[in-house]
Amino acid sequence: MPRPIQATIHTAALQQNLERARAGAPDALAWAVVKANAYGHGIERVFEGLRGADGFALLDLSEAERVRALGWRGPILLLEGVFEPRDLELCSRLGLWHAVHCDEQIDWLAAHKTQAPHRVFLKMNTGMNRLGFTPARYRSAWARLNALTQVDEISYMTHFSDADGPRGIAHQMQAFHTATQDLPGEKSVCNSAATLRHAVDARVRGDWIRAGIVLYGGAPDYPEHDAAHWNLQPSMTLSARVIAVQHVPAGGTVGYGSAFTADAPLTIGVIACGYADGYPRHAGTGTPVLVNGVRTRVVGRVSMDMITVDLTPVLNAGVEAGFGAEATLWGRAASGAVLSIDEVAHAAGTVSWELMCALAPRVPVAVA
């Protein structure tokens, strides 16, 4: 039989999370962000759940081709724009919208021969200091684009660095509004955190939100708020089975480096999941796991193919636990109990985005 591990993508959760994002930004159009192969979920697997979006936003031309191949005829936005001049040919052929964040991309557009002018999103660097024109240079970039016959409508975008934290977005919004004041066209500024926390303000909401992690059930401002606070559902469950049970005496150690020592006799379950499956290697003792829907903890180090968990809480709960028991590493157990991916990521010193994207190719994936 195959190794007992599986990831499950929940279509209904994707649909609900998209509607939750829309509710946070009434009257705005919604990009469903499916970059990084839909945050590790698989573009083809999430398409049905997210086809209610107004457009798909991504990075790679190959991903754009996959979305078109699924039958999508609506807008597709390249969030980082094109990476070389010939990319514009595919933009013309597939009808892609694309970000413009540097002078070189404007130069390439000026030299591009196309029958249909392009829809572009001019990006402003309002303090994130990754991509975009500074506010001081923004209007001159707009003037260059506006003079090109290769360009149709120009929209405006920026990206927040602190929408999920105490610094907030006011300083970036001020720079953005000052530089775009009176310019015609649509605006997109809200990522997931801004959509949930700040989009009640129409000036922040703009015309398009960019829903990313919110679609996949991750809380963008965890641990201040969890997914339940925002009424988000897990879009991915990673589950496996207990493949062995060990009875460790007091003073016995578990795993590599003898990193865990039992202070009393302990029943240990060995689960068929490890860092080669995408489970975080730095998830140490105390990281939560569900066994038969009952909450317990990782003990010892995560191995390439296995993790070890304390079965004591499961046995104490009166639930039979042993060889073959269901283990939920994150997501929804068969019992309906939910283990937040944010909580697992936090215990491992990372974020849910990374866990989703790290799901290994060797893990079978089902769509429910």
C-alpha cells in the first residue's frame, strides 16, 4: 500500500475564504493570488474554488498559461511584470495585464510591437523598498507610459510592509495618495492583512484587493488574531497515520540527538511525515498535532520521514490510539477538529505561507 500520508485541498473553504475577503472590502474587485503554484496547493486544484474571483494574480508566465488553459478568460495580472522584452509577446497573445516597476520595463514596452495595447499596473515604492518607483519619480514614469501607443489603461498599485502590525499603513497611504492624486485609473493597494484590518476605509479599499493568504485560511496577523477570529477555514489539510508505537521508560530519550528525555513513562506514536514531506524541521517539542482529533504534541526532533508524538493525552481522552491512528499535522481532522496551520508554523518559528509552499511533491494530494 502507499505510504499513509496525504494532503487534502478543500474547495468549499476556498470559496468561503474568498467571500470573506470580499466582505472585508465591499464594492472592490478581488484578485485571487495564485503565485507559487497557489501557495503550494496547485493552481489546477484551487481553480474551481476560486473561479468566483474577478481575476487571478501570479508571477510566472507558465502559471498564466495554466490559468488560461483551465478556460479562464478574465483578467490575469503579472504581479512583478515581465522579466525580459520577449515576455511581452506572450502578454499580447494571452491578454495579460502586468505590473511596471522600473524604467527598463517601460523601455521594453516602448519597443514592443503589438496590435492590442496593454493594461498595466504602475507600481509605487511607498516604503517597502522592494519594487516600484519612488513617489518623487512616479508621475514621470506615468507620463512615459501614458505617451506610449502600446499602453492602454494605467492602474496604480503599492504594497504594504506593516498592514499586519502596529505601525500600520498610514505613512504609505499618504505617499501613495499624494503621488496619484488626480491621475485617472483604478487603484490596488490591499493585500490580505489590509483587506481584513483596514479596507473599511474606502480610500484604502480602492478598486482591487489582492487576496493572498486569506484565501488559504491563514490569518495574516497571527498571533494577534487567529483564523477563527477572521472566520477563515483551512484550505489544506496535511494528514498521516501512526505507523508505530513505542513505550518509553522514565529517563528514556526520543529521536536524533536525544533531544527529548521522558520524565515519566511515556507512550510515543511515530507518524509517517517528516521534513521531506514539507513538515517544518524546526518544529520542536510542544508543536501541536491532532491524533484521532485529540490535541497532543511533538516530542523530539523532526526526522526526514517521521515525527514522534506524545500519545498520553489521546489515551487519557478515552480514544483508542495506536497503529493506524489518524494524525492531523494541520487542517481539519475527520472528527471536525481543526489545527490551525498558523499555530504549527508559529511553533516552528516561521509563517503559514512557508508551510503551504513547502508541501513536497512526494505527498499525494486529493481535492475535496
